[in-house]
Amino acid sequence: MHQLPDPDPDLCRRLAADLHAAGFRSDRLRELWGSAADAAIGRGDALPARRAFARDDHPLATIARLFGIGDPVPAEAVAAAFPATGVAGLEALGAVARDGGMLHPQLLIRPQDWVDDTGAGQWWIASDLDEAALHGALPEDHVLGVGGASLTLAGLQLPVPTGRVLDLGTGCGIQALRARLFADAVVATDVSARALAITRLNALLNGVDGIDVRLGDMFAPVDGELFDRVVSNPPFVITPRTDEMPAYEYRDGGRIGDGVVASFVETVGRVLAPGGVAQLLGNWETKDGVDGLNRVRQWVAASGIPLDAWVIERERLDPVAYAQLWIRDAGTLPGSPEYDRMLGAWLDDFEARGVSEIGFGYVLLRRATGSARLARYERVLQPVAEAGLGAALARSLDAWDRVSGMDDAAVAASVLLTAPDVTEARHHLPGAEAPSVIELHQGGGFARVLEADPALAALVGACDGDLAVGVLIDAIAQLLDADAAALRADLVPRVRELLFIGMLRFAD
């Protein structure tokens, strides 16, 4: 694929003005081509949207056909839809190429909504043409647009003001844009010069400054520098390292197995300032009988840097399901000779290296500044509404910092509130007066469900910001005819856990 020119800032401003004037927004597109067509676009099927615009010559329809779907459009219609940019301007940006009287898109540009606890907004995000526009498999140097994984990481980013942020493996730049909402400056790196050009285009298109793009692998472009935060959606897909296998820059990092994630975890501490946080998505293998989460624990220990670690495994796949997922991802269809050859190569690789399972999840690392270490490696496999997870992570880190420095007496002296998203469910056997199971349900965060005994349920229900935990425990002990000291020894550690996961909060 040809390299894109360095985007001209004035042309980017003109292009943004044309997109704005046409009303090129997510809500307008959904209105025009319908919710079913909008959902189909997300699945890589453009036909329903294409049919919706077949006889519409409105500028919004022209822009949607050209950059939303990736279809060729007559040059006259494009000129009418982009009066400020002009056809020549689009060609100078590398966004279109002329073939007779038709203009063929060289990029997709799509509106992308974002929402979190701090507010909502929208960007225009350019990326390379997808399988639907190309009518086939992706080229190896494809620059991916905004997919499920990138939205997940964007939502996981801590919505807290910070200084310098490193976006490692920036791709189309979505993480850099997200980070810049809270950061003073962002350095965005990638091994792909084309990806960096698209990142710069997206920054200019959305009027975002303070993003410095640099070419290079892993941490080489920032050697010797320190950052307050690092975010990365690295090319973590585990791909057989054979000559006949395609290696996609956006997903295949060129290492054996889960080596990209291992290298990141073992190295990132060197570029983190004290208290700095790194967040990434990744895969890890259960290999030779060693559980994947335990292997991540070994990588953290091998870093040689004091790190807090919170690793959350969200999904587990067997080798067959994992290979099928990523073969289909690039547009290779089941039943074809190419599909069977690639599946065989994947399974041969996993078998040769003793891999029995592959995990996917979130990694949060922090360069520790105190003596206490957060070391939490857990599986959270239930469905989660990912909007707002970044704020939940930030609250958990704040709670850990506070409660880890408190002895049990200090926890007992604390006044707490039950989080507003916590509910209680009681399950009774038919005819039974007392519940056989009491559950605490979390509506936000990681949607945890904890089984509780009557004492813990009573304590959580009584945390209304009035009385200290110790006073409440003493009262509950009296009601249950239990030993107060023993009940306090049982409940205070569980209060620590409820504070960390966000079911309880400090009243102040």
C-alpha cells in the first residue's frame, strides 16, 4: 500500500468544515440508513447502507458512500459535497484517487462517538479501507479503524488529569486522542509510517494538538524518557511464525507466541515515572501446564521494577476457537483451501509449543512508590458494560492507596457509604423463612456478584455515611448474638475488598 503524504493542516481544517456542514455524525447516519444498516456496517456488511443511499444525492449521502462505506463516487458529486476542500484537496490528502470521472476512496472516515463519566463527544476517525470496501482480504500493512478492542481500551483509560502519555502502537490514533482529553502531551509511536500519517491526519481533522508521532518498534522511539501514563493496544495476536502466513502489522507483532505482551510487561516499568500507570490489552497462553495468569505474574516479577499489578482475564479460548477467530478477522472464509491451511498452521504451532488455552484481558501496571504492593490476578468472565470502566479503575486504585495504608483499627473507625449501584438479592427455598443465599450485585464496574452471609449483608446495608464500621459491627454482633471481636476480625478484611471493588466507598 502506498505511503500517505504528511497531512496539510489547512486542508484538514477545510475537510473538517465540510464534514461538519454536511452533518456527518453518527446520529444523522443512523437516521438516514437505519439502525439495521448501521449494525450491519459494524459487522463488515455495507450492502444495506449502500441500498439506503442508492438514489440520494444529498452531500451527506455522498460523503457516507465515499468515506463511510468506501464506494467510488462521481467526481461531480464529490466536488459538490466538499466545497471547501475540493477534489484536489482530497487528492492531496491521499483520501481519494481519480479514475476517469470517478473518485475512489483511499481511506475510510467515520464518525465515532465516545461517552464516559466526564461527558460525551465525537471524533472523525480515518483508517484504511476494510474488507467490505476492498471486497477481499486485508493487505498486511492495513491500518485498522475503531474496533471492539480499541473501544475497550479507550474506555479503560483512567479519566484523570495527567502529564505525559505514551501511546505505543497507536494505529489510527484513537488511544492518543482519548489520552489527550486528560494529558498535557501525548507521544504516539508505531512501526508503520502509514499509521503515523493517519494518526496525524485524525489529530488535525479533530483539531487536537499536543500529539507527537514517532516511528519505531516497542520502546525504542522513547529510549531514556519517562511518562506518567502508557497505553497500548499492541499487536498481541498469537500467529504462527512461518513464511507462508500473512503478518498483519495492526495485530501480529512478529514475536513467538505471546512474546509481544511479555516484552511489554517486562519493559514498561523503565519508562514509567514514579506512580505512573501503564494500561494495555493482551493475550497470554496457558503453556506446558502453567496457567496464563501465572505466566503474566512471572513477567511482572521479571521486570526488575517495583510494580503494582492488576490483571483481569475477560475471556478464555481453546486453540481451535482462537485460530478460527483471527483467520476470519482478516477476511479468509471457512471452507476455502487458504482457511484450512492457515488453521492447520495455527494448530501445529500451538501443539508444538504446548499451548492448551489462550486468555484475553486487561493489564494495569503502576510503578510503585510505597511498600505495599497491589498484586491482583483475576478472572472476570461475566458480561460487563464497559462504558465507565476507566472511572471504576481509578476509584479502585484510589481506594487501594488509602486502605492499604490503614490497619484494621483505622478501617473499623472509617465511615462508609454503600455505592449507589449495589443491590441485594435473597434466595429462599420454598416455604423457608430464612434465605439460603444472599447476594450483593454491582450494577456498574465489573458487575460483580458476591455471596454474603447475614452479617456482611447487614453491614453493607447499614453503611449510610453515619456510623463507623466498628460501631456497626458491634451492633450487628449484638443482634446476631455473636462475639463482637470475632465478627470484627471476619468482616474488616472483607470491607477492604468491598472498598477496592467499589461496592463500598469512604464517606469523605
